[in-house]
Amino acid sequence: MQPDPTSSQPEIEALLVEQRTFPPDPGFAARANATADLHAEAERDVEAFWAAQARERISWFTPFETTLEWDLPFARWFDGGTLNVAYNCVDRHVERGLGEKVAYHWIGEPGDRQTITYRDLQARVNRAANALRELGVAKGDRVAIYLPMIPELPVAMLACAKLGAPFTVVFGGFSSEALADRINDAGAKVLVTADGGWRRGRKVGLKHHADAAVASTPTIEHVLVVSRLRDGCHMVEGRDHWWGETVDRQSDRCDPVPVESEHLLYLLYTSGTTAKPKGIVHTTAGYLLGTSFTHHAVFDVKPDDVYWCAADIGWVTGHSYIVFGPLANATTGIIYEGAPDTPAWDRWWQIVEEYGVTILYTAPTAIRSFMKQGEAWPRGHDLSSLRLLGSVGEPINPEAWLWYHTHVGGGRAPIVDTWWQTETGSILISPLPGVTTTKPGSATFPLPGIGADVVDAAGVPVPPGGGGYLVITRPWPSMLRGIYGDPERYRETYWSRFPGRYFAGDGAKRDEEGYFWLLGRVDDVMNVAGHRLSTIEVESALVDHPSVAEAAVVGKSDEVTGQAIFAFVILRAGHEPSDALALQLREHVAYVIGPIARPRYLLFTPDLPKTRSGKIMRRLLRDIAEGRPLGDTTTLADATVVDTIRENTGSAED
Ligand code: 7RM
């Protein structure tokens, strides 16, 4: 869909108007880590700002000499410096007396638990690093990690960082082909995996997928296997080694390997809709700075907080906000292995109550599934310890925001809606909780030091109230350094659409007060009778109706209007699908945002196709709406969902 730059229509229409505002609580503001002067300080001299942050937040072995070298689109931050990420995340805290502080409370799905102090973490990381070294891993060698949400996952990531060995984490839910592609692209020498993990009360095997993958990955020399299920599994003599035998006998001392600021820290593959996955490159110092700075400023973390980012570590959110940001800030965190509905829909609230969680960071998809189940589940627990809530991964519908605010945050806790990407490494657009007056559904403003804009197809900034394309206007420390092995694809994908600026691929609008409202991926924008409509506004209008928990809309080709809106709707518990309700919902959208947005088709469905990080895969919904075969389903979390929806499509209303 190429927008026509000469057309008088706006790039993306801005239809939904949200009036409610939530100023920061004065008591919260008075103690907040980030204050309003940070913005002014950063704008005075942005490089000096980042340099000062880098000196303060990072323990350097050798101080850096230059702050930024910017040869567009290639950035180098903090050249001349040497450091070690694992040293910054673990060892230095033990050295300054925090050895007994809890790094992680880990909770297994079946109810087993571990409490891991910074001293324990140091010993575990060191033993794992020594084991990897014994298996031939040295500075610069790549390691692939394919593990469930068990303590060995962050331990393995940190052990690699300790050795200066770049790692790539592959989601436990990915197939053997997806794993093999990533191992081959990275050229990994060692694979760290497990016999399996727990999901929804069942054992899920992993090692057979790893074996199938390794059959076509010539670079893998050794496989290190964690025994999570304790049932044993097929092991290849000489190649495969049990973690319990190889790691546990190692020394718990290991000196950190100093690496250069721009040393490769990790690769994380994003699917991309077509062609081969892109290995997003993150390097050492800038990434560590971006994650620790934003974790401190956005989540307002204090020494006594109990912080829970409920994402999967295999998603960038887990890398940045379960592992590196929080550990760099010596935070106490929660890691929960399993699903939110196991054994029942109050599992999270039981954990919040029991551990006194103060900060919770999750995704709109989770919030909407809690909405669907009803507020009795959170109401059954004491959630008064929560003082800050976060959202990430998709635009959050205002109604879901308000539900989260009321039923989880007790109407007190501020919400930070954080916009960022695998590519950005850390949060770029978000409220500062002690500073920003929030509006439900808006990620508000770029963080201090970040330049962002909303532009039209010609790259001209859109006036207030208008919609267009989100761009980032200057380099930032945690930015991707490229696509592994493919500098041209890097330039082409991110820096060619609007020369000199980073194109995120998202639509956005800015309101009269300059607030940013994210509108979803530009590939998902619908074109109805010449009006370019974002999916999120129509979905939010549906979720605004008291019967609706979640909605996804797509454009279905139409001879008359170009595209017609096809809505997939999940009802809240206690509501039944009917033709009358479908009609009511279509009228509700017309009433809330205008007749142009009234869905032509509406289908009730029990579920939606999503990625493992909970993003709705509208591409597959378009395939369903058009009645064509499905495209690439590699990243689909649950393949049965599309079949269920397909069986129902006959009943979509016109
Ligand atoms: C962190 C993450 C990136 C894409 C991004 C957006 C969407 C993420 C928000 C959001 C609206 C948000 N990394 N996205 N956060 N949209 N509001 N707060 O999700 O690489 O997996 O995805 O996610 O479309 O481009 S990611």
C-alpha cells in the first residue's frame, strides 16, 4: 500500500478522541527518580547528557574517549572504553556489599521455587562461564540459547557476556527449523538447551527440536542440556553434555573478560514478514546504558522494590527489562515460568500478593485476557503493594488501560505505556511517572535525549492532531548497530524511507498537546473509500463496548470501497454472540468514531492468532478474511487458533 503524497487525505486519519487525563500524584512525584529537568538537560547538549549518564551508570575498565561517532546510519558509542556487562550486572553489586540482596525470586509453574541472591547469581554465572570455556567458547564466539523460563536462561546469557561471547536467545516455542535458521545465521558454536519445560500444567519437550535443528547446523560443536523435567532424554555422546554434570563441578570464580564498547553483545532475530529473519545487532556499552537508564527513569525503581516484568526472556522485553536493565540497577525481580491461567486465572495476583510486588510490567494482550475473565480474579487478592504499572508490545486500548488502572492499580498506581522495539533496544517513548500527565492509550512523549517526530509521506512533520509515520530523528545509545551480516538491508529497511531518519514502521498521531499516540504497524493500515484508517482506533472503539474484551480488525478487499473493515471480536465472560449484538457493535463503532469506520463484517471468535509476545498477527487474519491460504506461521504461538477461527468465518455478518 503506497500512500499517494499528492492526495489531500491525511496519511492516517485520527478519529478516536480520548479526553481523560491522569496527572502524577504529588507524593509519587516528590520521590521520583526522574524529574522534569532531565528533558532540558538532555536538550542542552545531548551527547554530553549521554556521556554523563555513561560515566555514572557504567563501571568501566577503561574510560571511553569519544561519545558518538555518527556515520549515518552507522553509530559507534563510547569508543575507547572497555567494560563487561556481567561484571556490571552482578559482580560489582557483590563487591559493594549487596551479595545477600535477592536478584531473582524464581517461581516454576508446578510450584517449585528458588531465591537467588546476587552472590548466588555470581557463582552460577561463573560456573556456567567456566563450563562454556571448557566447551571451547572464547571471546567473539557465538552461543545459541534455547531454554524455557528457568534460572539457567539469564545465567547462560550472563555467562556468555562474562566471556565476551555473543549469544542469541531463541524462543522456547519456536520450531526446529526456526532454531536451525538462527543458529546458522549466527554461526553459533555451542547450543544451550533443556530437556523441556512446563506449560499449562503439561511437560513440553525441547530437546527433540534441538536435535532436529542441530542435524542441519554444521557450526554447532557442543550442546549443553539443562535437566528441567528430570525424565532424561536422548543424548549424543561427545556432543551433548548435562548442565548438572558440566557446570556444577566448575569453579565459582571467573574473571570478567573486558570487551570494547562496540563489542557484539547479542543478536535477536525478528521474523520479518517475508524472507529470512533479521539478526538485530546489539553491542555492549550503549545497550547497557539504554536499558539501565530507562529502567531507572521509567520504572522509578528504588532499592526496596520488588519488580516484575512478566514477559518472556526470549522477547527483547525480557532481555532488556528482566535481565540487563534490572540487574545493572541491582533490582530484586520476579521470574515466573508458566502461564497466567495455571492453575487458575489468579496466578499472577497470588504472586503479587505473596511477594509484595511493587512494579508490574506486562502487555496489553495479557491485560485484555484478564479483562475477559472478569475483575473477580484480581479482587480476590491484596494488590496494595503495587505502586507502578507498565504496558508494552502493542497500543493499549483506553478501555484496557482504565481496567488495568482500576482493577490492578487500585486507581492509585501510575501507568507507563512504553513504546519501543527490538531494534531500539530500550524504551524510547513513555511517560516519566513522576512528571508526565498520562492519557489512556497514549505513550505520551519521547524520553530525555530521544528525538521523535510524526511525518507525512514526503517526510514533512504533520501538524498537531494529524496522523502519519513515526520516525526517530537522531541516534541513541541502545540503537541497533545493524542487521547481522547485511549492512545494505539495514540501511534499506530503516534509513531509506525518510533519509537521515530512522523509520520504525509504525503509524502515529500527535494530539494538540503534542502527545504521541501509536497507531500500529503501517502495513496494517486499512484503506476504506480513500480513508486511511488505523486498526487500533477501530479496535479501541469495539473494546469500549462493555461486552467486548478484545478485538482485531483488518481490511478485506472490496470492489467498491477498496477495502472493507472485517472485525474479529472476543467477548467478555458472561456475554453470548448473537446477530443482534454484532449489529449493535458495528453501530457502536460508527457512533464512537464515525460511520466510515463501521465494520462491514464482524465475527465472534474465542481467540486470535498471536505471536509469543502477544502481538496480534493481522497478516493471518487478512488471509482468513480473504479466504486464502495462510502465509508464514513460524512465529504463531498457537497454531490451532486459526483453524478454530476459519471454521466460524461463514457466519461473518454483512
Ligand atoms: C518491545 C517490543 C515492536 C513493535 C513496535 C510497535 C509495537 C511496542 C508499543 C507498541 C504501541 C506501545 N518489541 N509496540 N510497544 N505499539 N504502543 N507501547 O514490543 O520488536 O517485539 O515489537 O511493537 O508496533 O514497532 S518488538
